[in-house]
Amino acid sequence: MIMVVKEVIVVEGRDDAAAVKRAVDAEIIITHGFGITKETMRRIEFAQSRKGVIIFTDPDFAGEKIRNKISSSIKGCKHAFLPREEAVKDDDIGIENASPESIRDALSKVRSQPGVKNTVFSKRDLILNGLSGSPNSSERRSALGKILGIGYGNSKQFLNRLNNYGITRQEFEEALKKL
């Protein structure tokens, strides 16, 4: 049985949209990369006001910039993150390379940004748990980001995601045990 997503999913390109359509039943808006027009932003804003929006961009620098552009302009969007290693094919990174199972898993771990900035975690938490400053920090952040559904990020991005996507101390501790 196919997973139905009630929110509108925002992706970067047509190939991403096709991959998402193979995985779930959902309405999709395509940004066409950085070229987000005012009309596309209006469509996303309208979708957010009516059904809600899930931003599901590629796990790369460009995808993060597009995610930030949309979420800074349109409040209340939800976020889905695909682990980088599940989005790579022949040195190409993108949602279009992910399996339907990976896409469904990412969409099942959607996160919302609370209206108030949360400061549960600090740099100290990252260092003490081997997520910053150790030889395998990057791999540990990638694995933990997958478990928590917040994706990969450098130390600063990861800390922001921990604090901005409502991760609780208990969720964090339980995810660390799974590493």
C-alpha cells in the first residue's frame, strides 16, 4: 500500500518529483533549483496556508540554500531530510537517486521548526559525544542525523538542527545508544 502524504512536498527538480511520486501519493511543487520565481513562492505560501508544506531538498549545499530561502520566507514549513549516502549515484547527489523506501523513511521522520529557538544542546554536547572534534565526527553526525531524521550537517549546522527541529534530550540520548 502506497504512503499518502497530506502536505504538499516541495522538491528542486522534475526528476526529484518523479522519484517522490514513485514512493508516495502527494501533491508536489518543483522549485527548479535556485530559480525560484515569485509565482512559485506564492504557490508554496498558498499550499502552506491550506495543507501544509514539507521541504524535501537535495542533501547538498544548493539544497540547503533553497531550504533556507523557502523556510525564512514562509513560516511553519516542515522539513524532511534524506541521508546523503542514500541520495548518491555516480557522483550525483539528489532525491532522484534515492530508493522509494529511503524517500518514505525520510518523509516518515518529518520535523517542524518551533516558533521559539530551542537551546537544549551546545557545542559541548557535540564534543562529548564524538560529534565534533574527533576523527570520525562526520560519520557519527551522518549516522545520528539519519536516526533522528535531521540529515547530515557540519558541526554548526547539526547543532542548529538539534536545537531548531525540536529534538529532545531523551531522543538524542536514545539515538546515541543506537550508534
